[in-house]
Amino acid sequence: MLLPARLSAPPPGWARYADVVVVGSGIAGLTAALRIREALATADRGSADPTVLVVTKDQLSAGSTQWAQGGIAAALGPEDTPEEHLRDTLLAGAGVCDPEAVRVLVTEGPEAVRELIALGAAFDRDPAGMLALTREGGHHRDRIAHAGGDATGAEIQRALVAAIRAHPDIEVIEHAMALDLIPGADGGVAGVTLHVLGEGQRDGVGAVHCRAVVLASGGLGQVFAATTNPAVATGDGTALALRAGAVLRDLEFVQFHPTVMWLGGDSRGQQPLISEAVRGEGAFLVDDAGVRFLQGEHELADLAPRDVVAKAIKRRMRDRGSDHVWLDARHFGAAKWERRFPTILATCRAHGVDPVTDLIPVVPACHYASGGVVTDLVGRTSVPGLYACGEVACSGVHGANRLASNSLLEGLVFARRIAAHLGDALPPRREPAPDRRTPGLVAPAARDRIQATTSALVGVLRSADGLARATGELVEVCALAATDEPAAAAWESTNLLTVAAALVTAAAAREETRGSHWREDFADADDAWRGHLDLTLEPTAGGSRISSTFRPSLDHSPLLVPEGSA
Ligand SMILES: Cc1cc2nc3c(=O)[nH]c(=O)nc-3n(C[C@H](O)[C@H](O)[C@H](O)COP(=O)(O)OP(=O)(O)OC[C@H]3O[C@@H](n4cnc5c(N)ncnc54)[C@H](O)[C@@H]3O)c2cc1C
């Protein structure tokens, strides 16, 4: 598919310097900023005072982290081990995880969570004062630490924001959208252009020159019409990294959360999530005839990995001609609902459903991008000077399907690793290259059509025919929706189009069913496809084209789940 030629921001109205720019202020970005400042301050850099700048598109707390409910997974219980956490993670990842990255995640995870607690995040405790741990889909042990019952992300975000605000040496610019990276003369990154709103003298488009950019810009859920992700999750980091020459990996593995509250046929934007932890505590799914349909599907029944549950729901909805199924947690009773899931209880009640007495209508919706910008074990992307962590990155820990509650942990662990690496080896300052890119933004009005296309044709159920139709739709959007108006909303819709095009390319190339990628026309997993799909943007006459390359997986662990189900 031909995309607009590479973009260029309008000439910057201001310019400044920071050693490191962190893009995004969720668990990954704020952890990275705190740790990088610490690492640079302790590294021997002569008399220079290290400068770390956080830029974030909205307010500090606007990302997905704030919304996380269930918790954060780590082998913290007395009977648990990193080895068991590794096994569960590889199993969910369906043969496409990077085992070394998973080992890093599970072995460094417990220490990273303890550091978060030391920073001030208050997790729930049992009567003896020990961390209260619960279980979620795909985990064979109780290893999910949670806060405020079901408000884990809000507590983590609160603690991190407090630490950042209290830090005298970390600067923050809110309402600053990263538009594009400034290329360096040697092909690396020399800085980032920003669109800043309402920051007095810095209002408008500006340039920050730096030695390293850490992308921590979160997910891409808004590329679909219905998602659990907040409004800021428009895949900006994924798109701007692709434009800068970075490699994207495993983008087709978009996770659809099985239990998102069904609010009616035309619901758009962020939808309320009913955490997996509700099933972890004993809730179960039934169809419109009251039948529990997960028991024959997987040994873990209602606690099977997300893709298994999402697919089973979609199949059941198709078979019965219904537009949702039901989650039954009435047996919890009011006291347990109020103690364990106060946020979900309040959300359900606000939508007219009382889960103490009613079944909750649920349906799968876009939730998480397992793929993203490829990084190595210290967060380096394929572009010198560009690092990535958190949901925007593909560190290799999720493979074809993320294990529940591993994403907050990934943000924490790999942000710390980037910091340690930059403390040892801060890249040199690069001369900016002459900018030869041309404008080619997509009008904000195209957004609805992009979202409708991906939702209808690139969702839980995919086929060659549907993906070809999706390509045709996106090509038309490209041709019809060009704009010269460089507003932030035009950058967002351009990023959505870029991500949608990359997603369709990857989903069409992978002719098998694996993890969260389900092809109706290739219903089984195929060992020939056990590996990664890498995407790059190649310049062509009149635009750019996304091309894909297959790379065999390093994960040789046996797939212990039925073919096609994980
Ligand atoms: C409803 C919900 C529940 C979840 N529950 C859990 C859970 O229980 N456990 C778990 O492990 N995971 C959970 N997840 C997933 C997890 O919350 C996310 O994967 C994780 O928080 C991502 O963290 P992050 O720091 O990478 O990104 P985010 O927290 O999304 O932060 C991204 C940041 O980047 C900023 N940004 C975006 N674009 C730009 C730009 N162009 N310029 C500047 N800034 C930009 C955003 O404003 C934001 O500050 C859940 C997600 C959702 C949506």
C-alpha cells in the first residue's frame, strides 16, 4: 500500500536542548525519566548537569497506565518462581516470545515491583501484612499484585507522578505532542519535533535537540472504533518510529480483551473494561441461553488465555446470532464486590447494570498491542539514539499473545534497563541532517473511516478477502483525505492511517492462526510461521510502501496448548 511521502513538521518556532527526551508519561515513561536522571547523575560526565525532559500529549496521567485494573504480575509469592512465570508467559506467547527477554522480565520483575513500592505505590495487603496476590487468565500461580482492589494503574500512576513532580531536576512539558523525529546526519536521531498547546512561550511547533529519545508513548487502541484504551492511544510512537526508519515487529498480534462491557451497537472510543481478575475470583461466562461455554474449550476454562476466551465468545456470538455474551459474578455478593472491585462496580452501576443482582453484558474489544517498535534487551531500536519501552515497544516478552498483567511489568523492567544503559553509554550529540521530507498529512475527518475499516475487517476475525478490502479502503483514505493543515488532529489521523496500514500488511502476510491473530481462512497454527514479521517503510516514487520480512522465532519451547488456541 502506498502511504503519503515522509512527513515534515512545519518549521519550528523555537528550539532547545535536553540530554534525553522521554516521550510519554505512563509507567514506562515516568519510570524511565526517574531512573535515567539517577543514572546520568551518578555516571561520570564531568561537570555537566544532565537534563531529562518528559513531553506528554495531554496531562501527565492521560495514558493507559491510569486505567489498569487487574494488577502487575511478578513472582512475589512464597511458592512462586520466576521459572514458572517464564513458563506461563512463553505458553501464552504461542512460540513467538524471545526467551531471553522473558527471562529478563520474570527475573528482574520482583525487584522492579519492590522498587515501585519503595517509591510510594501502596499495594493491597492480606491480614498478615503480606502482599495480596491474585490469579488471572493463563497464570498457574497467584502472582498478580493489585492496589485499591481494582485501581492498580491509578495508584501506580499517582505514585510516579508524585515522584516526578517532586523531582527538582526533571522537566515536564504537558500538552506537547511529539510529531516526528529529527534525523541526524549519520542516520541516527538528533531530536524530536513537538506540537505544544497552551504553554506560553513554547506554544506551537518546536524542536528539542538531544542525544537520545526514549519513546514511551503507549498503545494504538484508537485505531479501532471500540477499545479499552484512552483517547491518547493513537499509535503516534509506532508511526513516527516507522517514519524514522525503525523496524516494527509482530503488529498483527493485537489483543482483544474478552470482557469489555457491551454498551450497545454503535459504541465508539474508550469502553469500560471488566478486568480478568473478576474471572480470577470466580466469575464465569454464559451465553444467552445461560450455558457456560468455556468448559470444553481449554483446561483453564474461564481462566484460559485471552485469545482463547475472546475467540470462544466470538464463535458463540456467531453461532447464536447474539451481539454479546454475559459475565456472571452475582455469587460474589455485595460485600465482595465493594471490597475487591469497587471501580468496576461503580462503572457497571453508572451504566445501569448492578453486578450483585444482574449479569454483565460483555463483548471483546481492542485492548493491547503485543507488537511494536523492535528493541533489544536494553531498549535500543534499530535507529541509533532511539529507545523504546512499554506498550509502544516490542521487546519480545509477549510473543503472539500477552499474558495478563505482564505489560505494566514490562514497562517497569525495560525502562530501568534503558536507564542503566544510558548511564553507561549516552549517545553522542548528532548534527541534524538537512530535512528532505515533504508534507502529506491526512485530514482529521478520515479518522472514523479508518476506525470503521479496522474494526470491521482487521478485528478478532480476519480473512484474506476482508484484509484485501481493508487495504482498498485505506488506499482510498490516502488518496482522498490529504490536508495541508498541520494541526495535531491531522498528525493523529495520519498516525492512525499509518498504523492501520502496517496492521493490515502484517495480518495479511501471516497466513495462519496463532495467539491473538485469528485467520478464518487459515484456521490452524503452522510451524512454518513460527516467527516474527518485521515491517519497514520503504521510499518509492510518489510515497512510501510498507514491506514485511519473516524471521524465525528463537522460542523453541513446545506448544502445550491445542493447535490454534493460543
Ligand atoms: C483499561 C485497561 C486496563 C488494563 N489493565 C492492565 C492490568 O491490569 N495489568 C497490566 O499489566 N496491564 C494492563 N493494561 C495495559 C497497560 O495499562 C498498558 O499496557 C501500560 O499501562 C502501558 O504503559 P505505557 O507507559 O507504555 O503507556 P501509557 O500508560 O499508555 O502512556 C503513554 C503516554 O504517552 C503519551 N503519548 C502518546 N502519544 C504521544 C505523543 N505523540 N507525544 C507525546 N506523548 C504521547 C500519552 O499521553 C501517555 O502519557 C490495561 C490497559 C487498559 C487500557
